[in-house]
Amino acid sequence: MKILYKITGFAALPSVTIVAGLFMVFASAWELQEQMFSLSEGLQSEHGILIFGLVTVLKSLAEMHEGLEELHEGSDE
């Protein structure tokens, strides 16, 4: 059970989710680059992965910013 808690803790780190989100963004952008963002073939999974990756990165950045603000407020006391 200890290993499960370690894996969960690692996966919850904002830096890990930022890297995973950036990987999704770059991988889907690479695939979409071949299509030149043409919607003539309709929406594909790469479009959804790109949006999900961007949301993941933005959410993780917001969490990191919130944590840094809490650290800064704690150091002022």
C-alpha cells in the first residue's frame, strides 16, 4: 500500500501534471500540424487532446501559483 500512496503523491504534483499536459499539447499539435489545422476531415481526437492538454497545463499553473502565494503569506508572518 505504501507504493500506491507514493505513486498517487507523485502523480498529484503540479510539475508532473504540467509536463504531462505539455506532452499532450506537443504530441497533438504535431499530429495536427500534418493536417495544417484543416477541419475538412472533421474534428478528430487530436483536437480534444490539444484542448485537454492546454486545460491541464493552465490548471496546474494556477495550483502552483496558489501554493506559492500561500508560501509567501506564510513567510511574512
